[in-house]
Amino acid sequence: MASIDGELFGERAPESGSEYEEVEEEEVPALFNITVLLHNNPVNLPFHTEDATIQDLSDTVAEDLRIPPTNQKFLITPKVGLLKPPFKDPTLQLRSLQEKKIVLMGATTAEVEELESDIAERKMRMERRRTALRQGRKVKAEKHRDWKKVQDEARYTFHQIRPLPYLPNPEKSERFLERLRDDAGIKASMRKHGFSVGLLTEMNPAEHTTHESKTLGLNRNRGEVIELRLRTDAYDGYRDYKVIRHTLCHELAHNVWGDHDRNFWNLCKEIEKEVEQNDWRRGGKSVGGEEFYNPGDEGVDDEEADDGGWTGGEFVLGGGESSRAEASDGGRPLTRREIMAGAAEERMRRQREAKNKEKEAKDAAAK
């Protein structure tokens, strides 16, 4: 016959204070910490080995922050750039990144599940509505907003707007650039083609005019920066809005094609057509109640818009000596990496705002 406490088998139950009691492990202090910015909030991640690598950082983020590797992106500045698993160099030492800014972009598993739950809930709501309609019951119409469109507009847009601060009335140029960004036709075409531009800025006419030609727009690194000639050559006004928008269509086509070949022109004409079709306001030519018109701009040929998409080098706002001397950031020009980092942070902010608005609308509808 077996005994419950096992004494018939020569066993003894452990006594309090005996050697069988578990001893709590002491927490090992971290050798160093890495700080990452997640949704603009700093998060300190401890590491216990000197040779910890970027792969260890990814594993820690997955374990501690519940962001799976497939959703992780690390924007590291200055110099390193955008890294995401699987890493090209998984042995990159974290010690070398301690003094750098690391922005973590990615959705947690819970956020992905929440999004999937929202989609499932929306499908159920639509099915209930269809069922009610089939049964002949009156259905109370609810105000609907296309949240996918809201999310797409936050993702596919010009993430930074910046006039040239050393030219007259930069605030007027900023309104002009904002009008281009918010143009219904431009927004629709950017959503369709998935265009995302880091910085939209103006061009100094004096720096892009010769006795033979003038440049109307430039696209840097397929959408990293787009420059547009907003002002008249005499700096006494602004050019016609529709001509500038036409140039912007041209520059957006350079996000895909660099050379002015048949592929480029087919896409350019497609974008122009989409912008016209979706311009439900059908335009005026004013910004802030003022007229912007230059008679000499009518009939500008497409071939004069630019010399094709171009790449390489560091981008300096305005491109000239005057801009380097009088840039808005305390006299220091914006580098390419600063533009990329700023655009990434602005994109994350817009996406968070869109999600918060959707949640507020759902909460209001539930009351």
C-alpha cells in the first residue's frame, strides 16, 4: 500500500528551511543599455554581454516589447541608416550604436491583433446591415468614414513641407506647398501609386536658370526630396498653380522612372489624368486669397521640367551658398539623413493621429 507522503518508499517531504528550498536568483546588472525611441517615447533595453549585436537587439525587442522581427525597422542616425531583420550584417556591435539615435518603427502583436479585430468587427457590421436590408427592415444610416483611406493618406504623402527661409515671405511659400500636398487630385494619385516623399520644398529660381533654359522641378533619389519652382524669375510673385501642379506630376513620375523614356511619359500622363479627374474643386489660382499668376508660364513644354531623376550626394536645402549660410536650423543645412529621419517621424505621427481619430469616432458611435 502506497503512502501519500511517500514514507513507505523511504522518501522524506522537504522541511522548511532545508536544502530543498529554492533560492532566488540575484538579478545580474546590465553592462550597458541601448535606448530606442518607440512612438517618440524612449525605451531603455539592458544588455549583459560586451559583444551584444544588432541581432540581440532585435531578439530583445521581440521578447520585451512584443514586436515580432517581421514588423521591426530601426532608423539609426547619423550615418548607419535603416536596418530591418534579416540584417545584412547581424554581427554589428551594439556598443558602436550607444551614442546614436535609434528610432524603432513597428507594430506589436497586440496592435496587429487589434487591427485584425477591427477589420473583423467591420465585416460583421456590414453583414448585419446586408441581412437587415434583405429582411426589409429599415436600417438607420450611420455616418461612414473610409479609415483605410485615412491611413493611406497618412502614409502616402509629402511628410515634410519646407519653404526657403532666406527668400521673401516664406510663410506664403509654405501655404503654397501645403495646398499642393492637400490637393485632392495629387492625394488620390499618390495613394494609387503608393508614392511617399520625404520632403517637398521650393527651388530658388536664380540657382536653376541659365541663358538657355530654366529648371522647373527636381526629384532627388526617387522621392527623397522634390523641389519645385514656385516663384517668378523676378521674385515679385508666384507662378500659376496649375502649371506648378503639372510640374509636380512630372516629378512624381520620377519616383519610378529616372530617364525621360516612353515608360516615364506613359506614367507621367497617367498621373496628370488622375489628378485632373480627382480634382473635385476644379480650382482657382489663389493661396490665402491672393492671386499667383505669371503669363510667361503658360505653354511650358514638359521637356523643360527637369533633366530627369538624379541621385547621390548630400542634399542641402536650397542648394546654394545663401541657403547654407541661412538655413532655418540655426544656420546649419539639413543633411539627407536628417530629412529621412524627420520624414519617418512625421509619417509615424500622421499614422498615430489617423488611428486615434478612428478610435474616437468608434467610441462616439458606441455612446
